[in-house]
Amino acid sequence: MSQQPPVRSTASPRARPDASMSLLTNVMDHSLDDGYAEAAARRAADGSAGLPRTLKAKLGLAACLVLAALVVTVGAAQARIAAPVLAKEREELIDRIESETADADRLEKDVDALRKSVSERQRKALEKHGGDQGELVGLLAGATEVTGPGLKLVVDDAKDTDQGGGGPRESTGFSDTGRVRDRDMQRVVNGLWQSGAEAIAINGQRLTALSAIRAAGDAILVDNKPLVPPYTVLAVGDGKELSTAFQDSADGQYLHALQENFGIRTGISQQEKVRLPAAPSLIVRTAEPKAAETGKGTS
């Protein structure tokens, strides 16, 4: 009887403890997607493995921000250090300006006082040496204040004339800009003198026998003092006769032509009482007769 070989029993493999959790096991064993794994392998093979571009850009931006913060911090620190020095220099500058301004104010007061003293001495000299004509000399020189009847003449630019427009006020004749020129005021004043005015003032500026009326840019100067329109001319004299004589004179007709042709505004009225101040500064000139030379005849 044949004997069968003994059958060896093979033990079945041991089941994994986590066999029941095959899905979780697969996730743990294959945490990286196959596509990502292949891409990483290709980059490694090409030698281009490294940080992603987006990460590099973020790192670069972070570095720039850190550098900017460092610069701002250093600048702020330097500003804090320099602030006391700048504040001290500013205070010193302000003190210096205030001191210089005070000195200039004191000098200006001294000049005004000296000018007043000189004017008083000149007035006394005119009264002392004027003789019988001392009062007349003082009047013509503007050394004394004048009060009496007279007239008021107002001369102004044409309506809607822009200040500073039309060029400078210097002119030797008529102007089509509607602006009063220095030449116009010269003729007005000369016409009043010729018509019998005893004393004249323009905008409170007393005129003398040596006064000058000139123009500088947009302003008319009376004895180097700038005046702006309207120009109010006060003249002492018989108001009625003075007004009539001036309006009938060539200079009065000239002013009327300015009004008719160029819109210069004028107004004249008689005044029962006008007051003209003394001239702020006097110019006194003396003249001495020269001894006549005697010639010797020859025989």
C-alpha cells in the first residue's frame, strides 16, 4: 500500500493590524500625489529643484520690507538726534531776527525825530530870515500849515480800469488806457498854481515850490512818496474864482479832454474850509549876490 507523502501545512500570512484601515493606510503611504511626485522627480533630474517661484517672490518682498524698515528706523533715530540741534538753531535765528527788527525800529524812530527837529529848525530859520516876506516864504516853502477856503479836485482812473494794467504811468501826453499819468497831474497842479492857488496838497502830501511829480511803475510819486488813485487835490484860495479860472485855463481844458475822450473821472467842488499840513521835509536853498567885478580901463 502506497504511502502518500505527508502534506505540509503552510501557515497563512499574518494579517496587518491596520488591514481594516486600508484607506487611511493608503493616504499615509502615499501622502504626495503621484503627479506632484513625478514633477518633483523631473525637477530633481533637471537640476531645477528648489524653492517655488511664489515662495521666492514672497521671500524677496519680505527682505525689501525689512530693508525699508531698517532705513526708516535709522532715519528716525538720526532725526531724533538732530532735532534738538535744529530747534536750538531755529530759536537762535528767531532771537536774532527779533533783535535786528527792534534795532531797525529804534533807528527809524531816531530818523523821524531827527527829521522833525530839522524841519522845525528850518521853519524857524524861514521865519527869522524871511523879513517882511517871512510868512509868504514859509507858505511857498510849505513850512507852515495852511487853513482857509479853497476847492477840492478829485482825479481818478477810468471806470473798470485794472490796477497795474496798461503799463507804467509815465507819459508825455494823452493815454488811451484810461489811467491817470504823472504828466496829467503835473498839468493839473501847474494849472491850479497859475489860477491863483496859494497852497496845494495831493492826497495829504503838501506841495512846495520845489516839489516834483514823477511816476514809478504803477504809482505816481510826489516828492518820492507813492500815491494811488483817486488823487484828491486840495487848493487854498478863493474857491469860486479859483474854480472858474482853472476850468477856463488850458490845463483845465486838458483835464476836460481826458474826461471826454478817455473816461478819466474828475470832480471839482468849492470848499468853505480846507486844511493843508506842512510839508514833511523842507529843502532850503540860499543864494548870495556875487560881487560885481570892476574892470580897469586902459589909458
